[in-house]
Amino acid sequence: MANKALVIDDDKATLDLLKFQLQAEGFETMTADCGSKGLAYVQEFDFDIILTDLNLPDINGIEMVRRTKEIAPETEIIMITGFGSTEKVIEATKAGAFHFIEKPVEFEELILLIQKAVERKQLAAENRELRGKLTSRSAYEGIIGGSRAMQNIFEIIDSVAESDANILILGESGTGKEVIGNAIHYKSHRSKKSFVKVNCSALPKDLIESQLFGHIKGSFTGANADKVGFIGQANGGSLLLDEIGEMPIDLQPKLLRVLQEKIYYRVGSDKPQEVDFRLISATNRNPFDAIRDGNLREDLYYRINTIEITIPPLRERMEDVPMLAEHFLQIYAEKYHRKDTEFAQHAYDQMLNYNWRGNVRELQHVIERAVLLSKSGKITNLDIPKNMDSTITFADIKREEVAVAAAAGSSSPVPASAAFSAPNNGNGFPEKANLTDEELFEEVGRFIVESLPEPTEGIDQKDVFNELENVVVTAALKRTKGNKQAAANLLGLYRPRLYGMIKRHSIEEKI
């Protein structure tokens, strides 16, 4: 789409000339002969650049800048001034003007300023979009994660949310099982109905049946009124049974019957109640250990486990740590009115070298504490344990080398770096100069897939995407001579995400 420009000047000749020149440069251009008309346009349209005269007949140029910035803070403004207006120009710049240019206007000089202003606005928009991506993970019903493991979970949720299949979510405490449950419910056709959450381990053992199934008045001591129960409340919606392995074993056959027959009985009643809900179960225990220990019926396990989602612990998806940290920083900086707070490099290093045994919940608490204790706009140190048991030694992580079959017919694997080191080297890989970016990626992908050896039964294939991530980030850092920000820009990555990749692959040791 064409960039939009607004020219405000009380001189018609100037308006016509600038409009003609800007349109010739591809700008969609509007004009206003006074400040009030210009402000009306600003309220109605989104402009990339505004050119305004310092001396307008109805509104002072400085006031014009202030009021425009109040309406459209991201729009850049270039002030057109007469000779000798230095003091007012400085004042206009303080009010928010991008730059100024003196009359008579040299259009070549002006267009360079306009291009810089538009680039700055676009960069600001990209930064907002980038932060929006963080919160958009939150908008994905609270889930944040750029790692492949989490992306795979997102794909599963998208695939199964609209069905009524029972879901079992596995994961350590603090990994976000309830958040995944939220996503499944709120992306389903049941989203406008109730989502009832029950922590089986928190319910008193002698009351869990009446809490779950409900009861009628007088069915036991203290039953002074009819109670619907959690299952009845979930009718038409979804029911989350957290820590399902803690449900009393004698109650599990009753739950199994509800799932099979879609009816249940309140305590003290022989009247069947019809019910229709989607069951989402969660546990931090290995279900087969629970079955072996007699805490979970095997027939119930297979009934609740139509689809299984396993959430990896945070220490196995370290590239998500900076994204989550930034997300929590935004939340708590706003909550505690410290909106300019940011992380220093040392804070990133700390969080990327910690084991996070408490997973996302522990990270969240650490970031909240850091925001509360920060005395300036930068968090340089995180208050987290420094014992050896909780610290990852990345030098101890075994690094694997990706192997691909040589295109020349050799069956022996060769490192991917060797395969790609010499374009047009007889392997059929074309020169980069002859390709667009899209064509280049397509050719690289084709080359990799065609070069992979056929899978051998009994031998696990390497994770090609993991290996590619390793070699691509390494190559980017070598090209930028270790400059992480430049490498992030080159790869189109958010810098903290790049840090996670560097740590996960121990890349700094190779540079």
C-alpha cells in the first residue's frame, strides 16, 4: 500500500507543488490550507508523514505539532520554516517534530528526510508488532512459546479444539497445564459455555463425590439444599480435572460411566441426569506409574486419553525463556507502574543459565520480584538460586552434527556445513545471486530434503530443523563477527529469542 502524506500550508502554490512532487514519489497525498482542517484530517486518516508550515493562520505551528502528536503519536512530522526560526524549530522538535527544513524547499533534501521519517514510523510499527506477537501468544489463551515444542502443541490444539475428543495434558508442575486447557476450551465450539476447573488433589476425600456429582437435600449430614455439582455445571461446556491421578480409586468407575453413558447420579438420588461436556484431564505424574501404584484405573486412562499433550519442562525449551520473561516484565511493569523497565544483558544470561525446576511459574515469580526490587529502569540482576544443582552447564550438552547424504551418490553422511559451503559446486545448488529470497529458501529446502538418507528401521532420524537452527545461527554470528543484535536483525529474530538459541546449542563456544 502507498504511504500517506498530509501537507498543511496556507500558501496554495506550495500545497500544489508539494502534492505533485509527493504523488510523483508514490505518496497518497492530501492537503489542508489551515491547521484546523489538518487536525480534522489527522483524526480521520492514518498518515505516515505530515508536512506542516510553522506559521499557520489559525494555529501556532508548535501547538500544531503537540495536538497532532496527541491524536497520532506514531505519525512523523516535518516542519517547514522560514529563515531565522531556529528557536521555534528547537521548540517544535521538543514537541515531537521529526525534523525541519527551511524555505525555499529543496525537494531532493525534503524527500530524503521524508524517507527517514517513514522508515522510523515503520520501524516503530514493527517493534509494536513484535511486542504484539508476545502478547498474541497470551491472546492464544495465555500461551507463550516460540520453540518448536510449543508450536507443535499449538498445532495440536488447532487440530483438536473443535472436536469433543477427551484430552489428557501431561507436564511437570508449573509448566502451564491449565493454560493449555484454557486454550482448548476457548478455541472450541463450547467456548461460550461454562469451563469448570477442578483440582482433584484439593478436594476433601470425603466430599469429592458430592462436589463432583452433586447431591440432593438430606442425602447426608450437612446437605441442607440440592447441589448441582461440577459435572452438572459443566453441561454444554468443558470440565478440567487437574491432578486426576489424585481422584479416589473407588470414584473413578463412576466417572468412567459418565464418559461412556453421558448420564450421572447425584448423591442420594436415583434419578439419572443427562450431561454433555468435554473432558480435559491433567496430571504431573506419569500415568503408567499411577496405574502401577493403583492410583489410576487403566480403563479410565484409555477413556480420558483420546488425545495426549505433553508439555516439555522449561529447561528443555530454553529459547522460550526470554519471550516469557519479556511477557511477565510487561505485565508487572504495568501493574507496578514501572513501564520503562527492561532487562540488561546479564539478566538474560542468568535466566538462560538457570535450570527452572519450578518451570514457568518459578520464572514468573522471579520476574515479578525483579520488577518490584528494581531501583532504576534496567534489571541487571535476577534474584535466583546460584547452586550447582540448578545451573545448566552448556559445555556438558552433547552437540550433534547434522548428516546428509552426498548428492553425488555417496551413501556416507557429510556435515551439512560442508554440503552448503560451495554453491554451484556440482551438487546442483545454484548461485545465490541468481535467486530471489523466496527461491533461495525453496532451493535450500529442496536440497536438504533430497540429500537426506533414507530412514533406517530401528535408528532414530536426526531432528533436521534443530540441526538447521544450529548451523544457521552459527553462520549468522560468524557473518556478523559475533554481533548478536546484527545477527538477530539478519535472521529476522527477536534478540532474546536468538539468545535462547545460542545457549541451547552452545554456539558461543564455536565462534
